[in-house]
Amino acid sequence: MALSAAPGCRAGERGPRWRRPWKLLALGLLSASSVLAAAPGAGAMSREEKRRLGNQVLEMFDHAYSNYMEHAYPADELMPLTCRGRVRGQEPSRGDVDDALGKFSLTLIDTLDTLVVLNKTKEFEEAVKKVIKDVNLDNDIVVSVFETNIRVLGGLLGGHSVAIMLKEKGEYMQWYNGELLHMAKELGYKLLPAFNTTSGLPYPRVNLKFGVRHPEARTGTETDTCTACAGTLILEFAALSRFTGTSIFEEYARKALDFIWEKRQRSSNLVGVTINIHTGDWVRKDSGVGAGIDSYYEYLLKAYVLLGDDSFLERFNTHYDAIMRYISQPPLLLDVHIHKPMLNARTWMDSLLAFFPGLQVLKGDIRPAIETHEMLYQVIKKHNFLPEAFTTDFRVHWAQHPLRPEFAESTYFLYKATGDPYYLEVGKTLIENLNKYARVPCGFAAMKDVRTGSHEDRMDSFFLAEMFKYLYLLFADKEDMIFDIEDYIFTTEAHLLPLWLSTTNQTISKKNTSTEYTELDDSNFDWTCPNTQILFPNDPMFAQSIREPLKNVVDKSCPRGISRAEESLGSGPKPPLRARDFMASNPEHLEILKKMGVSLIHLKDGRVQLVQHAVQAASSLDAEDGLRFMQEMIELSSQQQKEQQLPPRAVQIVSHPFFGRVVLTAGPAQFGMDLSKHKAGTRGFVATIKPYNGCSEITNPEAVKEKIALMQRGQCMFAEKARNIQKAGAIGGIVIDDNEGSSSDTAPLFQMAGDGKNTDDITIPMLFLFNKEGNIILDAIREYEAVEVLLSDKAKDRATIFKDLEMENMDQKSSESDAHKPNSEEASSDSQDAGAVAEEPEGGGESSAVGDPDPLSAASTASASVSMAQEDPHTSGSADASAPEPACTPGDSQPQEQNTQTEATSKAHWDSKVQPMESILADWNEDIEAFEMMEKDEL
């Protein structure tokens, strides 16, 4: 949306009514060029460098889009590791994640207006023709109302918006006659049955063919929906009504928003995460700005911009005041209870809240936006990507990263607001990390674990719809665009809706006079052109001065967020005791426990047991503090039990033509080399052993010697397999699951246990791969006899791999020049070099968590991590064997808990629909050469 003030508007002056939302959110921001001109010493990025980075974004988009069109279309999404399309019903279910897929070529529709933003008008014209010709919206399939609205309906409307713009310009789309709008209207009618509830809140899912209550609909029994799911409809539905003149869509979306507003918690003015669609009761009563609520707030503010209805602004400002009062604990944003907003509801944050700094920019509240964005950037610098969730002391809580664009979105808005070239450098880091760690031959793969660098066979449509759009706009100058981006507003999926809709087909009453609003003394509520000096003082280092105290917030200070009670120390009551601070030997802490009604019992085995009796508390407030303390202690104890488990490992294919691009998530072993203590890992070529189960003496030791042995799970203990391949001369081992179709995407990782005997004699590393991941290696062997892998605690930088390969090539050429050296000696030398790390002294094969033991961890009730104690292919319930990293560890992150919610994929065999490996790899050669050149340029 526009980020410059309305022409002719003076600070403090009210403009015409229809321009009012434009000016409120325009914020009167200085253009980037004017800010940079005022700050010559700010280290401005050169125009040439910006142009180079913009072109790099275009190349990355081409890589992702062309691979989707070649290997996946007309499927909804691309599976970039196996180079095929994801078709719902043909792949194992991933649960709710699959509700976005409706067999309607999701990625293509979601990408339409991105093509125009990136100046790919010819490709856009071709894509629109494909959508009109090929896409069917009348499928017997149950989809998410929320996802279908923001991705498909929003994609069709965004495509229509830019199509009519191009047609008006006279060069492209002259044949276009509103076909995308007709499809959008058809889809809108298919979503309307979901609103058949007494409250007006939509069901979370709808059958595109049969609606909700039809006997064949297979949905309509749900009772709950998330606040964002019901509250993120108004932009698309209102735009559809304004485009078509059919008011019913906007009416339904407004009714849902009105109901949520009426059900807010009146004393805190917060809303919960999930709500009963029939009764309006809050099901989950925690409140934040992340998953489940995020875009509800976004759409209140943007609905005011697009529709000019004051009621939406009043609602947003009321909620925003509550957010800043209760949830914001700079630089953190922590969930609280809606009825008791002074109590934090959890001790971790999810990655979706990364959109909030961008929304604060639109609001005009720049300082907290800079603070939160900088905190998130520090987390990214530590892990390369933003984990799905991380704790208040910045440890990984959920390790996956599906290439979400929210941080890039906030980076773009902060740059437009401040003109600070620092944010261009942030964008450059995002580009480099995507190319180094997520880029694979068939696109970009989501990160299964940001700590190990392992991949997931997934490239969501929002990656093309949003990520490249925001990154390109970050580096583009106005003359680089073929249209004025400030004439449009972004939806939550970054689709473009024209602002002229605010004056078109206004069939809805703008002011809801029946609703009472909380009067707040907040100068930000004024509908005026703000004075830019308020936002940007004369000091050109304004933004930097806010960021500076947060530079080491992750690696050194490990703050936990200053609570409101702590801020009042010295003038008010002491803050409540937190579980993480408790010490059983502290008399003051014991006295606090007593006041909270908590009894401490020392058990004979040295553990401490805590019991609370609320009736014994000194007051009802103390009883509440005691209950919260007990809940925190339970969570802390559970977390520390998991810290005793071993983290996931990585198997990285480093030989030609992969060069480290494919990283597989592997389970560790409780015996053998501890890869976390040998950072270089173990590298070598793989070889299949005979017998394949590895349960007896290896009969092909010559093929296994100085190599990494592949074997099948089953028929004997893991430790027995390890001893047999070690005796045959292997430098490492990979056990592949014999359960056909199993995958780390759907099954929890576990660690391979010993056999109950002393396993100190096993010194080689052993890793476990599920069937899908193992077959990726086996398929590579079938195509290329020599496949080299790296076993490590986390994936290595591909630049390092290229360097190692160059060194090996130089060594090989040097060896070949010595004619008197036999070939066998050369091979032996190479093998010894590859396995040298595996021969480092281990000092015992014991299993231990990374980092020094925590005193509380040793005292708390803990059980050994659940592992596979014996080889039973039918054993179930294996625990996730990853563990949290110790807090305040500088440098690279330590492994920790992985509570994944990821996709499942079918067998890893190359699908018959996909080209043969050699054909695919031939297509990759040009891409690989370009990547190598890019690496050299960076160096």
C-alpha cells in the first residue's frame, strides 16, 4: 500500500472523507531517497548493488516458478525434493496443512499478481489463460475456508486487478473480459454455505461441490474455528462485492467481524485464539498476535483503508491499545490470558508474529516495530531462518521453517518507513540464506529443522505469492515498476486490491451505530497527516539507536522479557516467583511458595516434589500465582526431560550433481561417535552391505571398507549391525527403515539404543533414516554408482563443500601425475581422508545431552528418553529424540526439542510421471553452473 502522504496535505489537516484512510496509514513517511539524502553517513547501498540484488530475486523466482510449471502443474504445489506435484489424495495426509489444497492449481493462482509485480507480463498473460482453461472449482473436496479465501479468492481478485490495469495501459491483456472475476464470483458462492450458522461465523471447512450440510459434504460437524479464520475475510469478500456489485459477500464478512468484536473480553479488550461458531464462547482463551489471531488485527486496519469505515479503525485502535498494554513486552510479544492479561499464557513465540512490525509501521508506531523486528533478525542470524516457534530465551521450540514470508514483509515496510539501508542488508541476508540453505535443483525446499539444515519435500504456494514480491519491492526503485504499487493495498497473502474500490458499489452502511466503543485517550486515533518529525527525529541514526541495545539480545544477554511487575520494583509489590528462577535452597523462595500454598517435599532419591493446595494460600491472588507457578514448573520439567534426549542429525548428499543441496533428517544413536562433538562430521561414499540386514558377518567387506554402509532395519539389534559393519572396515553406517513409505515428515524421530551391553567398542557414527529418505539415497545410487554423503550434526554450507571438492580434485590431479603410484593407493588415500574424522578418539560411547547438565534438571522428575531398545519393525510410540539447546550459548545453536507438525509424502521412488534422473539432472546443469558463479561472486 502507499507509503507517501496525500498530495497537498499539511500536518494536522484533515482531508476529504474518501482520502482519510489513505492518509492515516500513509503516515506521511519520507521517501527512502529523501531519508538517505539526509543521512549520507548511513552506509547507503549503491544503486548498482540494489539492481544486482533485485535481479537475483528475479532469478530465484524463475527457478521456483519454472520448476513448479515443469514438474508439478496442474497440481496444487511442488514437491521440490522429488521433483513432482503434490496432489491431494495421492500423498499421505498431512492433516490440516492439506486443507489448503483443492485440486485447483493453487500455486499458479496464488502467483498471478506476483508475475506482474516482477514485470513478467508475458508470463502473466500465459498464466491467466491456463487458469481460465484448466482450473476447475467444482471439485468434491473439503478445503479450508480461510486458506481458500486468502490464497485462491485473493489470487483471482489480485490477478483480475492487475489484468484490468494492464488492459487499460493498452499493450497486454487486450483480450481479457473479466474471466478471473467470474471465477472469483463462482468461488465466492461456493464459500457462502460455510456461513450458515446462527452466529454468522463460518465453519472452518467447506466442500467445494456439496457445501457444508449436504450428506456427501464430509464436513459441517466442527464447532470451533480460529479468530483469524473467521476474521480474515473482509478484504477479499468486500472487494468481490465492490467489483461485481453483489453485496452479499461483504455483508457476510462484516457480520462475522461484528460477532467477534461483540465477543471480545470487555475488561481487557482482547480476543482468544479459537471460538465456538455456534455459541460464541471462547474455546482457547489465550491471546497474542501470532498464529490463530494475527490477520484478524491486520484486516481491521486494512478494512478501514480499503472501505473507509470508521468502525474498523476504532476497533483496531481499541485492540491495539490492549496489545501494547498486555502482550507487548519489548522486544517480545507474549501470549496472555484474556481474563487475566497480566499473566503470560506461554513462554514461547511463534514465527507468524513476524508480520506485526509491518502492521505497526502502517499504524505509525515505529519504535516497537524496530525493536521486535531486530529481535527476530537476531534469531534469524543465529539459525539462518526463523524457527516456527522459539522460547523467551531464544531457544528453538519448533524447529521447522516452511519458508514463511512474514519477516520479509516487515522488513519491506520498515525500509519504506525509515529509508534505513540497514533493512536492505537484512533483505540481502534473507536472499543469501535462501540460496545457501533452501535452494534445491527443483525449487526451494522448506526446512525441516533449522538446526541441522535438513529439508522437507514442500514448497508452499505462499512462498511464490509473497516472499519474492516483498523481496523484489524492497530493492526496486519506482522506475523499475510498470505500475504504481501505492495505488493498491496488500491482503494478508500479499495480493493486490485497488484502493479505488473504496468509492465503488458502496451498498453497505459504513457506520455501525449500535456498537459501543471504548473511549481511549490516544492521539494516534486522530485522522490526520502526522508530523514526520514525530516519527523520524532529525537524528539520522534514529532507527539504529533503537536497534543497538538489541544487537546481542540472542547470543549474549538471553533476556526473558521484563514483566510489568518487575518494572514496578521499588515502588510496588515484588514480581511473582517464576519456575525458571526457583531454587530449593533459597529460604526466601521457600517462603514465597508457602504464601502461594505450595508445599515442597524432598524424596528419598534426591528429587523434589511440589504440591499446591489453594486453600492454604495467603490470598486468592497468591493462590493464582501458585497455580501459574505449578503450570510453569510442569512445563519446565517436561522440557528438561526432553533435554536429556539426543538431537536429530543430518545426512547430506555432497557428490555430483547434488553438491550438498539435498539434506535428509536422520535419527541419532545412543552409541558410537557423537557427531555433535565432531563438527566436521564423517564423509564418505556409501555402499550397500551383504546381507542387507547386517545381522551377521558382512560377506562383501571389500565393498564396505572405508565407506559408509547402508543396511536395512530389522531382525537384530542396532548395536549388532554397527559392530558387524565396523568389523568389515566401514567408517559409518546408515540404517534404513524397512517399513515401506515411512517418513520423518509423518513419524517422530527416535534414537537407536544399544543392546543392554557396554557399547564403548562401537566408535563409528550410526544414523537412522526412514524409508522415504533412505530411498532417496538408494535411487541416487541406481543412477550414479558413486554417491558421497556427509554424516553430521547439522548440514554444512555448500560453499565449504565446493571448496572441499576443489581440494580433492587438486589432490587427485597431483596423485595422477605420479605415474609410479598404483590406483589402489590413490583410492586408499582418498578413503582415509574421508574417514579421518571418524577415527578421532571418542572417550566412550555414552549418550548425553548437549551442554552442561542443569542443576534443576538433575533434581526434577525425569525419565530416560524413549528410544527403540530393540529391533521391532512394529514398535510404535517412539518419542521425538531431539532436545533443547542450553540457554545463552553464543555462536551456532545447540540442538533442542523438535515438535514438528509437518507434511507426509509418499514413497521416495521417482514417480513414473517424473522424468528419469539423468534427464532431470541434464536440466539442472545450467542451474548448477549459475549457482557456482553466484558463490564465486559472493566470495
